[in-house]
Amino acid sequence: MPEPLTTTDTIAAIATPPGRGGVGIVRVSGKNLASLIAAITGNKTLPPRQAVFTAFYDAQQRVLDQGLALFFAAPHSYTGEEVLELHGHGGVAVMRALLERCLELGARLAQPGEFTRRAFLNDKLDLAQAEAVADLIDAATGMAARAAVRSLSGAFSAEVHHLVEALIETRMHVEASLDFPEEELDSVLDPHVAARVVALTENIESLITRARAGALLREGLTVVLIGAPNVGKSSLLNRLAREEAAIVTPIAGTTRDMIERQIALGGIPLTVVDTAGLRDTDDAIEKIGIARTWAAIERADLALFLTDAQHMQETALPATDAAILARLPETMPRILVCNKSDLLPAPVTITPALTNAVRALRAVSISAKTGDGLDALEDAVLGAVGVAHLTEDTFLARARHLEALQQAHQALRDASQELITASPALELAAEHLRRAQEALASITGAFSADDLLGVIFSRFCIGK
């Protein structure tokens, strides 16, 4: 578990990635940085928020580097403390020398995420916004980056705050009758109070739907391509990846091992895994590849089950495909992909009976060779994971956000059940509403244990 952090000392770290670059930045945060600034800049005056060109000096007044120094006065800085940034040349030795000089002058090395944690503790960011900082850095697609920016700007937090405020108002009505029974307040029994709880429940349901989409943007999906040999799995991987990632030949069993590529589909990052064709074989190497295929299926979020459209029937697949399907985990979400439509004289007909027999969420007809039907496949994948279309108001969400929203949703449903009865148990209703508020407030950090904060910020990069 990460060690508890103090906010009373001065911290420093290299804020740019390791390696060589044109510019590197050393960041310092703390209180009363005047003596450190004077020592490292040779008593240069640093007006707040103005870049000053200066030399950076060591303890013997030798020049370590030349660059820009920026000073941010508290509380108008990222952390809310005094912050100094030294912009020098981005060499490994130069950055290390500047950092060591800051440590000599009394700073200590910052732990991962400590700058952002101080921003949170100093009310510069709430917890959801702080997490969005790391999500923006890690964003794998343009859509994910834009969603992270919306979370960082407070869009997600604002919606949570609005729900919390509405919950506080509702709790006020319920608890007033508990605290002041002699006043004979009957507002709790007013149907408007129960209706308000129902409306809050519906609002959280909508937020959960959008949060799921945001979680997919952040975490992505693993999609595995499975099927018998020579049904076009490698061709589909190449088409999706827009490169010749896998060898394609008419010879069955060409793919012996798994091949992965990262792609973006509808803004969602996907890891697409091409696997060995599933069949009975005596080839020792192919057997290993097939075993790895089944292991990949167990880890995947979604399976694209490919079949050769030339061998399909209206209500059944070839026996080899049926045997593979029989071995798939029942809970494995799957899409039936009827490939090689370009070899048919007429479009393939996929009946509901066939889709049901395969237990597929969707079914599409494509040609991996020509690209025909790829748009329909994209829609099917997005629909299968519950994201028909991502919109520009999507925000990033984490697993803990979803869990908190679901806890609040369940607590509100419990409260609603109490309030609609003929003789409501107000104590229970009040407790359910309290639980809902606490769950929502944990998203922005109003109620967050120190160990949770330690885990969250320890996953940030050093210097952020």
C-alpha cells in the first residue's frame, strides 16, 4: 500500500518522459520557494506566470543548463502551492542534474501522482477531475482524449454534484419529519417526495448508461477472432488493422500463434486478436496454437465467430462450426460473422433462427477481402457492448465510478420502495437516501478513505 504523503514539504520531479528530447521540465512544488529559486537561478527575479530566460546553477555556481524558469504563486498554480518549473534541454544527464540540484536545496523526490494529489487536497480539483488527468495522458483514441478533457473540465463532476444537491434537498424533507415529529410535518407523505426519488433514480440510470460508454473509451475491449481454419480471420484482422499484420494463404492452419493489433472502432480502443483455426489436428505446433486460442477466448470481452458464407444453411452452420460453438463458454458474448460474401452470386440471407441457434448477439455478412459489410460489423460490435453511438458529451469513467453509481441507484430504489408504502418506514428511507448520497459523493472525493486515495494517485506517472 502506498505510504501516506505529507503536504508540508517541498517536492520535485522530472515532469517530462525519460529519454532524449528538445525540451525537458523539472517541476517543484511547496511553500516558500524563494531561497530555492534564488540559488538555482542566480538570484533572478521571477514574476508570477512569466517565463524568464536564465542559467541554472549548481552549488559551485557552475552553469548546469540554460532555459526558461516559470514561477506560479500560491494559490494560482496546479497544486495550489508555490510551483517552479525549470524548462531546460531534454537530455537525460541535464534533467538528472537539475533534479539533483533541487533535491540538494531541500526538496524531496515526488512520489507518483503527488502533484495531482496536492491539487486535490488543496481543492484545485475534485477526485473525478484528478483521475481525468491520468486518463487524458493515457487516452488511446481522439474520442477518449476529448472525453477525458470534458471530465477534467468538470462536466462529469457537475452532473454528480447536481444529483447530490437534489438528494440533500430530498433528505431534508424526510429527516425533518424524523427530527421534529411534534411539528406534524407531513411533506414526506406528499407524493411529490416519492416522485422526486423516482426522478433521481431515472437520472442516475441515464448517467450509468453514459458512464458505461465512458468506461469503454478508457479501458477498451479485447475482441477475439475465432472459427475453423480458412474462414478469413487473418484477412479480417488485416482489414481492420489496415496493414498486413497476418499471413494469408489458401493453406489451412497458416496461423499458428495469436497476433494482436490495437485499433480504434467508433472511437473505442480495441485489441483485436487473430487466433489459430480451431480443428482436430495431429500437428504438435498447431495444437499449441489452438490451446492458446481457447485461453484467449476466456480472456476476451467479445468473440467474432467467423464462418464461410459459402457453406451456410438458413438455419444451421457447418458441422465443424457447430462443434466449435458447442465448446464456447455459454456466457461468451459473440457476433456471427458470415465472411466471403464476395464469392456468392447473391447476398447471403441470415435468418433469426440461425442467429438464435448460434446464440449470437448480432449477425452480419461481410467480405474481408473487399471490405464490404465492415460498417455493419462496426455497428454490431458497438451495439453488442451497449454503445450504439458515442456523442460529444461523453465523459470518461472508471470502474469505481460505475460501482458508486450502481450503489446509489440501488439505494434510491430501496428508498422509493419505502416511500410508496401505505405506512412508510421513514428511518429506513432516510438511511437509503444517506447511502445514495455517500456513494455519489465518493466519486468526487467528498467521502474517500485515505487508502483509496493512495491507490488512485500511486498509478499516476511521476511528475504529475
